[in-house]
Amino acid sequence: TQLLEQSPQFLSIQEGENLTVYCNSSSVFSSLQWYRQEPGEGPVLLVTVVTGGEVKKLKRLTFQFGDARKDSSLHITAAQPGDTGLYLCAGALGRRGSTLGRLYFGRGTQLTVWP
Amino acid sequence: GAVVSQHPSRVICKSGTSVKIECRSLDFQATTMFWYRQFPKQSLMLMATSNEGSKATYEQGVEKDKFLINHASLTLSTLTVTSAHPEDSSFYICSARELREGRYEQYFGPGTRLTVT
């Protein structure tokens, strides 16, 4: 079973639309990361959230960490073709605010934004 | 920012041969590196955790004698796929852990595409 359930698995939308990707778990994470990956390349870290209820913004991307630190969401406003890629959430168990060991990855969301 | 490199970026080898992939942290020291495998349009699957100066910790189902990991220095870990077979063809990605602002962050290499013919 997957420790982090990520949904949706695939998302195909038109330029200008909004979207939200969810990561849920029954486990409490000390931190959660969101990555974006393009074909043939390694994942690139977008953001790390560590505090329950935390909201971080990166231009048109808004990341939220659930109050109980069991879930997170990524919201993209006015999506653009350049947002196309595989979005991955990954959580770390362990001491609060510390990534002591391995990351547990969600299955990923393949986003395609059409012009 | 933290940069992790991998070499080679892609390699084609014949069945039965061995292939070595290098992972380097370029501007920081990493006592811990991770090796992942990824199939097309899928998430990353952790293969093993590589610790500098000690034996790697392998995930369940990963053959340690087939996927040899050596972390000889604080900036270099290597993954050797021994006696490669076509089913070993995949995208292999490493990551290195850096302590930043009191918290560890993981940074990923660009990946190595292995094709076994």
C-alpha cells in the first residue's frame, strides 16, 4: 500500500484553467515536499512545508500543509503549457522539522496543459 | 542552490555486462544519498540508501548483489548494475541530502537512462 495517496493520477486541462492536486495519508509527516519532473530529467524541488496549516506561494502555485500534517495540496491558478510535467509529493517521517531519512513518494500527477 | 550530478546521462550496454553510474554532490557534502528507479509516467521507487563509509541499506525486493552501491566519499556514490539484463533497463535517479536551515533537504540528480540490449 502507498503511504501517500496522490490524486488525480492524470490531469489534462486547457490553458487558463485552475487545478488542485492532493496528497493524503493516515501518517503524520515531519515535512512534505513537492517536486516537478520533466521527461528525461530528475525531479526539481518546488517547496517544503513543515508546519501544520502552513501555506506557501510560488507565483501561481499555492501549497498547503494540513493542520494535522497528514495531507497536502498543490493549487495552480491560470495554468500555462509550461506547467506541464509530473508533479510528485513526498513526505518524510521522523522528528518534526527534520528529514532524517527516506522520502515516501506519492504516485505522481501527470499534468498536461493545452494551449 | 544544491547541485547533484549523475554520469553518464544515458548508457546502452549488452546483456551480461556491468554498468557503473556515478552520483556527485557538487557544492555540498552528503553523508547520505539515495538511489531510485523510475518507470515511464510513474513515481520514483527507492532502491537503497547509501551512507558514506558504511554499507548501503536496500529496500525489500532489491538484490544487493545485483545493484552494488559504494559511497566512498562525502560527495560521491556509485551504483553498479552487475550482469545487466533487459529488464534492468530503466531510468535511475540519485538524490543527496543536505542540511539546510536546520533541516535536511533532498536534491535530485538529472537521472541516467540505462538500456540493456
